Amino acid sequence: MTGYTEYKDDVLRYAMWLSENGYFGSLTGSGGNVSVRIEGERAFAITPSGIPYTKLDTHDICILDFGMNQIDGTQKPSMESGMHHAVYECRSDVHAIVHTHQPKASIFSIINRPIPALFDEVCMNIGETVDIVPYALSGSRELADNVAARLGNNCNCYILQNHGVLCLGKTLEHACLNAELVEKTATIYADALSTGQDISTLPEDTILLFKLIRDGKSDNG
């Protein structure tokens, strides 16, 4: 047992939930990854590389410090650890990250099209736009840098071009909720686009209101 057991348990529990509900693209594979920031330390817990989720146990979860040194766990950490580290360094408000290969949102990764603000709850939780992060090879420094370059919009979901989705949150529960919300929106948006009809997005004053609430600058928040 280590002082990181609670964090490892949380990462494992939410990784299993995402896997069982199809957010990693396959039920028997090891695609995607999940991490959580360690409170009071410059460190994070993250899923390992190459181990199917059906075979994961708590002790398989890795702990890395912000120097990318492995300080707990014997498995090789996720190849996307650098991307998670980049988010934690750039966004102090983010305490949990899930990287998924969820089907509907991934449609927009290959048509290279952002998802606009369409619903109140999505705009409130995720932000104005689910933006596109330009393609780079999985696990590369270039991909981590491309993600970092998009984080300034302070949104909580991003589409990785020709790859998948990155969802952020204050907790793992919140990050997973955002994964659900972006999948819901992507499903509806893809179907709406297929009709050829005009798409109705949220009014600008509504988008601004939700931004103020997310930033904690509104009496309504």
C-alpha cells in the first residue's frame, strides 16, 4: 500500500467505466488514458501503457512527478503522459483528464470541424467551442505542444485531429461527464449536419453568460 492508493483506485474506477461504456473505442484494448492530479504535489496518477483495461489492477496505475519521473508503480506509464503533463502545467484549474477514442466525437476529428455551442449544459460545462488540436503522432512532444497551444481558451474538451478526444475537469467525475456531454452533442450535431439544414447555435449573450459563470465572475454562478 502507498500514499497514492486512493488516487490509483479513482483512476482505475473511472478508466473501467469509460472502457465498459465504449469511450475507448474497444472493450478489450488499451487505447485512451486517464489521469488525476495528486493534491499537494507536482505529480499525477495515470493509466499504464499497453495493458487491456479488463486486466488492470490498482497496482498497475503509475505515478509521475512533473519532471516526468516515475515515482510509484512498476508498469510503463501511458505513452500520452507528456500530453497530460502539458495540460496540468498550463491549466491549474484542471485536476483530472480523460483521453478517449469515443466514436461520435471522433467523427469531427477526421472532418476537422470544431463543435460549436449548441446546448446550455454543454456550454456551461465545456465552453463555447470544442476546438480542433492539429494532428501530431500519438505520444509525441509535438502533440503535447499542440494541445498546450489550444488550452488558452479555457474550455474543457478538445478534438485531437485524426485521433480522438481530450476531456478535462476539476475531478474525474467532471471529466467523464464532459466526455458524455461532448458525445451527446457530437451525435446530435452530426445528425443535424446530415440534414443539410441550417444549424442553430446558442445566442452570443448566452455564451457570454456561461463564460462568466464558469470564470466565477457572475452573481448567478
